[in-house]
Amino acid sequence: MSSFTVAVVISYLLFMQFACCDSLSLESTTTNAANNRAMQQRRLVKSAYELNNVDRITPATYSNRANLTLTPVIDGKVWSCDRPFLWNGIDVSCRATLILKGDTLFVHSPVSLERDLQTKVDGIIEQEGVKRMIVLTTNYEHLKYVPEWYLKYGLGADVNGELEVKFYGCPGIRDKVEEVKWDGEIGGDEELWDYDVLEPLHVGCERVLGKPFFNEVVFYFKEEGVFVSTDLFWNYPKLQGVNPTLTSSGDWGEWELAPPVKVPFSSRLWKFGMDKVYKPVYNKFMVSDQEEFSRVKDKILDEWEIHVAVPAHGDIVRGEEACAEALNKHFGRRS
């Protein structure tokens, strides 16, 4: 056998060895990711059962797929409170998000404080040793239920005296909800809490008839890479499935706490209107400061490492790649 032939054979064998190792490594990585996801899901389901005193999930509506009072998003740290919300008879869905860091509990965009939810929130306060609650009203549209939370927690009725409660809102909130004694408006120079924990970003770039319309503040929970939005980002579902159009890896799709449900025709029509009619109008006519809007989008898409996107309307997105795909698509940028 010539030296050339020997060299070719050796090169081929080395190539096959490296290719085999790469294949095994990729297979191992994929298996590990799947096992990690399954483990996280089991923990969340167990937590959901315990928190809601149930032994099984009974799917209901697309706006509360698991039909729970509180649905764990990140075990022991983030919960979603999913509810139907009717606008002219159309279920446009709504979600409050609870975030726990140390002894501080953040409540993002409050929903109705019905008795069962109040019991669950009080349980978290007691079990987790919460000393401070921060209630965040994040734009001019989601105002309806914050007075309920203020009556219960802000005025101190039936609350342990050791619990400090603060009510903060987007700029201009004092003029919008006068029955709440606000502790501050987000977006100024003053840091109202530790912004390294939950970072706010004011979206002060849109005007209608010369006045702010939403005046929204969005948030980033750095420790877990969670992006929380009220109306700047939405993710209404299609006819079936959970995030079926995402092609990137990482999203969980359908699973026990996000089961498939039927989406009403009126809600699908609403999605079409939001995606195809409202969004172009917002981007072209309502956004009066495109430079500021670009700054906001760059912050969200380029600086924040988002692993979970939690909108007030529609399905949660999981996984860094899937979140990047969903957010880039929503904000009109190619990922």
C-alpha cells in the first residue's frame, strides 16, 4: 500500500472519529435539554397542584388554558394569573404576573382580586416570608383592578402589619386613578426599588392627539431572564396549538400546564385585527418618536437576555432562541 493510500485511509478514519464524536455530543446535548425540560415541567405541575389544591388539570379557555387561579411559570419565583377578559363580548385574555425575589413580591398588571386569588397571594406572602409587596400598574389601559388591590393591601385591611406595600405606576398614573394613593411613578430619575432585580423600561414614544396613549413600562427580571409586557408585546394563539409557528428550539409548546384548547372565532378575529391592522397603525401613526422606539426595541432585543417572555395577552414563550424569534418578529426585525 502506497504512502498516499495510507494517508488517505488515516485521514478518513480520523474524520469519521471526529464526526461520530460530534454526533454523540449533539445527541447528548439534545437529550440533556429534553431531560431538563421534563424535570422543570414535573416540578411546575407538582407546584401547580399543591398551590391550587387540585389533582389534575382540566383545560378551559385559551385565556386560562390550565384553568388555575395561579399557574407557576418558574418554580417558586414567577407565577401567572391568567383570566378571560371580555371586550365587547370578545375574550381578549388578560394576565397578571407575580415575581418573587427574596422577601419582595412584585405584582405586575393586577387582575381582579377575587377571593381565591387573594387567598393564594396571602399564602405566598406567609410561606415565602414576604416583607414587601410592590404593585405595578404598567400603562393607561390596564387600570380597572388596581383599586381592588389598593383596598385590600394598600389600606392595610386584614394585612399583617409587618408587610410594606407600595403602589407604583407608569408616568401620569396619578391623574388616571385618583382613588389610589400612589407611592411613585416609574420612569423618573429616582430608583423606586432595586432595578438590578427588576429593570423597568419606559416606552414613552407614542402619542395620540398629542398625548401619551399607553405610556407603558415593560420589565426585565434579570435573574431568570424574564421579559414582562402588558400591551407592547402580545402573543395571541392561532386556531390550535401553543406557539405552533415558532421554528426556533426551546419553546415548550403544548404541555400539561399549557394544554390545547379551542380558540373562539371572535378571538381569532381579534388576533388578526391586532396583528394585521392595529400593529401597522401603531408603528406608523401612533409612534411619534421613531428614534426613541428604536432605542426601546434595541434594549429589549439586544441587551436583555430573554429566556421567558410573559405577555399580558396570549401565550408565554420559553427558550432564548424562541423568545428572540417571537420578539424579533413582533417588532419587525429579522432575527
